[in-house]
Amino acid sequence: MTTSDLPAPVVRRTDAPPQDTAALEHALRERVDGEVRFDAGSRAAQEAFGRFVGPAQRQALCALMPDFVAEPAPE
């Protein structure tokens, strides 16, 4: 049997400052060419998709739905 070193678990900081989601929403709506969603359903979908492309420990604050799809960068 072999053993593996695992990373330390990610825990939510209890001393973190509260998030100003109203200011974030306002700033994103001014800058994003598309939809900015803060509802629970959109955040849950974003979190589920994020598990396939990034760390599962992150909690989505919002979901961004751009109006365009960027072309891949040339190699």
C-alpha cells in the first residue's frame, strides 16, 4: 500500500471582512457586456460547472453570461 500527501483542507476564514455584493454587482453591470446574475439558481449552476474546471472549494458570488464568445488566441 502506498501513501499520498494531501493538501490541507480549505476552510472559510472567520475573520474575513463582509463582501460588498451590491458594489460588485454595480461595477460588473457597468463593465460586462452581457448578463450579471446574483440569484441562487445561477450561482448554484456556476458552482456546479466550476467543479469541472477549478477548485471545488470556491463558492460563486455571481454568474456572468457574456454576450459574445471570444476567439481562441493564436498559437
